[in-house]
Amino acid sequence: MPELPEVETIVRDLRPRLRGDRVIAVRLGHPGVIRHPDPIGFATGLQEARLGRLRRRGKFMLLGVDGPALPGGSALVIHLGMSGTLCLTGAGEPDPRHLHLGLRLQSGGELRFVDPRRFGRLLLGTPGELERSGRIPRLGREPLGPDFTAEWWCATLGRSRRSLKAVLLDQAVVAGCGNIYADEACFLARVRPQRRAHRCRLAERRALHRALPIVLRAAIAGRGSSIASYRDGFGARGEAHEALFVYGRAGLPCVRCGGRLRRSVVAGRTTVFCPGCQR
Ligand SMILES: [Zn+2]
């Protein structure tokens, strides 16, 4: 599943290319991926719309759209789910399978949302109203943002009886971290993902606070992890998965101590850690 670094890579790729362009035709695939409004209202709203700024919030992408049928401040909200991709293709390229949204643009290209497993979702509306109505969730702090402070993080962990992994995966606490980077951050911080958050020493909580932005920034620099179907904004694979310490490496030697990495299930998710150097 694409996490913060993958979504951020797509946003950075597409942001300068979309802004100011205009939608000249809307093509829809499976209606199930359109969560709000109904498919006709969705397509009508995007017709002739002028594209604004593309930004990321957690694992969501929000593309500003301004059109005759839309209230001010509207956005096309995109969540890639398990297997979704969003990319800009040139004019006349053949349709891929599982194409669920195609926005033909005045500049000649097409913005395409493709999703074989259809866990992704698309919404159109003002972000505030979509959040108030519960159509998109209230998200927690951005781990690369200014309010992700050590004081807040340490206090948050201190109040939680859940596992570190469960807290890291909770989008209402910290937005954008998923299974890959939760394991990577715990490895870097030398704490086991199954540890109860409130039982961790302050130094361990601080280490995890330092580790999370490091692993996320490294993965952005590597243009995201193409574990499964992830592709960047131009349809190319990322390289960040080649530099992962623990995710997907159960049974292989730890890069730090040489011991064997162990697999376990924590917070309902497959989790990999080093029993030798994570306490
Ligand atoms: Zn180790």
C-alpha cells in the first residue's frame, strides 16, 4: 500500500504539471471507486474545471479544482488504497486495464487513476465539508510537519497502552505512516514494534520521534517503495524498497548485527524486527 513517501513522490511529480491546466473530458470506469458525490455529479463537477494546487495530507492527495458547477475551495480527493496509481500520460496512449478515472487535459495529456483491487477512492467536494460529514477521516499530525514535536509525541505515547506499531499506524494520531515505515522507524529507533507505548522510556520515545522522519525522508529521496504496484507520477517504479532495513526481510540477516530478522503479527499486521538489536 502506498504510504506517505509514495504519495509525496507522486504529488511532487505532478504538482508543477497540473496547475493551471483545464479538464476537457472526463472518463469514468468502475463507479464503486467514486465515493462522493454520485458518478454523474462527480463527472459534471470536473467538466471544464481548472486545476489548482496538488497537495498531500497523510496518504490522501487533494487537487484543487475550480469549475462552474463547483463550490469555491473544492478539491478532487484521491486515496490510492492498496494498489492505486495516479499518473500523467501523453496524448493517445492506450488505455491500461482498471482505468477508473481519466481527465483529459487542455495541454494534451491525461491524468489517470488506475486501481486493479479497487480499495482506492475518489471524492469531490470541499475538504472541510467532506471531513465534517465523515466521508474522509480526521487525520492526525504530519510526521514531516512543524507540529510533530518531541514533546507532543512523547506525551502521546505516554498516554497510550497500545503497541508502538498500533500508534504509528493510527492515522488519527500521525498521518501517512503505514506498515513499511512503522517497522523501519522502530528498527532505526531500536525498539520492538510490539512494545506498549506507555512502558517505553523517554529516551526510546525520543528515538522513535527522530527515526520516523528519517525513514520517511530517505524513502522520498528514493522516490518511494515499489513493493507491489506503486508507480510514481509518470508511471515509473521507485527505488526506496531496495534500501529497507527490515520490511520484507524476515529470516534474512539484520544489517546492523547480522542476526536473523523475525516475523510476527502486531496490531493485526505482519511485522518484522530484529530480536538482537531492538529492545
Ligand atoms: Zn540486529
